[in-house]
Amino acid sequence: MNGVSPQFTLKSAAFRAEREASWRQLEALLWRLQKHGLAGLSAIDLARLPVLYRATLSSLSVARAISLDRNLLEYLETLSARAYLAVYGTRRHLGEAVWDFFAGRFPRAVRNYRWHLALAGLLLALGTAAGWALTQADSERFYGFVGSAMAQGRGPTSSTESLRAVLYDREGAARMLKTFAMFLFSHNSQVGLLAFAIGAAGAVPAALLLFMNGLGMGAFAALYRSRGLSLDFWGWILPHGVTELTAVALCGAAGLVVGGALIFPGREERLAGLARRGREAGVLVLGAVAMFFVAGLIEGLFRQLVHSVPIRYSVAAVSAAVWIAYFRLAGRERQ
């Protein structure tokens, strides 16, 4: 038999005619709520919203029980889902959500995973120390730790004046400085996000990536120290580096969190643990992305304009104090 039986069509039409008016009323209320917010509904409308929602759920239940046409079922399912969000969902403005994240969720997540963050920072520091020591012992190792894109023509064969010019933007080195600053920002951002992404492959790859990123910084530190420019080099790095390297460590910590859930699931099912830890680690990464943006502003504006070494170190110290206070105090519930 081709087509739908007349009896089924009459049943569906009668069901729709009997209840469609309440569906349309609910749809109109939801449209006004979406467009104008709560201000678009009167007190009577707010009182009718849950009533119409329950009536729609009842209609959906009956429609499923008597197997009405699929189009009607899909319409009622979609309408019920929209009404559920309107009745039970939390509606907040974007500004409120952003404030809640940075004033509460992000610093709390950092405190919850402070040991992962400490381990990520230690791996970066160990990589930096290893790169410094190995390059000090043999300057040719610099090329093994620093790629040509990052070196920007600098190396053991560079003159002391050319190395100094990069730090202080002298003798036409402005373009080189800006290019290297943008590369360094992009490189550290990519390393941080990659450290989080490969956390799903286990904690070891993320740890190795953090260590290897430190090797390049250590090689640069050894190069500048060999020319008596160590104080100038760190004064150039730290004003933005305090923020940027903390963000890298946060991404690395997020990768360690995910990798730890994979290797040590505990009493949780591995997949459920990965999903939960992944959501929590995502908070660290999202906050780190904002920190990369702040570091980019410092790198692009302050460092290009301020060449005083004491001021550079002062800004680095203030940045460190601000981040420590923020992560320790923000988001704590008051009695």
C-alpha cells in the first residue's frame, strides 16, 4: 500500500488542531524572550511559560505513544528543547560570563592544578638551564637548539653590536626587532597550545615539548652572556616573558592534566575521566590564551618604547607580583 493511510492522516490532523494553539503561543513567547530578554515578557507571560512548556511536553509524549508523523515529532522535540532552556537555563550577558570566568573559574582552576603548573614551569626551567649549559660548553650547539626562523640571523658569529642593537632598537634594527617579537609570540603560543593538544597522547610528549622549548631560550641566554649582555637580554625578555611563559606553562599543565587522566584513570572510567579533566584543563588553556594576548600588548608597545633596563626589570617584577596575587586571591569565597 502506497502513501499514508487516511485514518492516520485524520488522527494526526485532529491531534494538531486540538493542541496547536498552545504550541504557537509558546513559540511566540520564546521568540520574544530571545529577542528582548525578560523585559519582553509581562508577568502573565512569565507565569504562562512553564504551563505551556509542560503542555508541549505532554503533547510530545502522546505523539510518540500514538506514532504520529515524523515532522510533527521533530517540531515538538525542538520546541520542547527551546522551552527547557528558557525555563531552566541560566541566561547571562556576555560581560557577566566573562567576568565570572576571569574573577572565579580561571584562578580557581590554576589553584586546583598548581602542582601540574609547578611541574610545567620546572620543565621549562630545566630546559633553559640545559640549553644554557650546553651552549656555554660549545657555542656551535646554538644552531641545534635554535632554528633559523627564531635566530633571525643571530648566532655565535654575530657581532656584539648587532646583538645589542636588537635589544635596544638601534641602527635600523626596528624591523628585525618587530619581526622577531612577532615570531617569538607566535612560537610560544603554538608551543603552549600544542602542549595541551598532545596531552591526549600522554603526559610524556607534553613534558618533552616544554623541555625542548626551554632549550632555545637557554641557548639565547648563553649567547648573550658570552658577550656580556646577560642583564640586557633578560631585561628585554622578562617584561612580556613573565606573562607569556606563564601562559606556556599553563598550557603545558593542561596537557599534563589530560595526559595524567589517560595514564592514571583511578576509579573513574578512562573515557569519563578524560572528558571531565579535559573540560577542566580547557579552562586553563582559555585563560592562557588571554594571557598570550596581554603578553603581546606588552611586547608590541612597552618594549618598543622603553629601553631603560631598570624600568624593564621593574615592570617584570610588577607583572610577576600581579599574577601571583591574582592566582592566589581571585575567586576565593568569602565568609
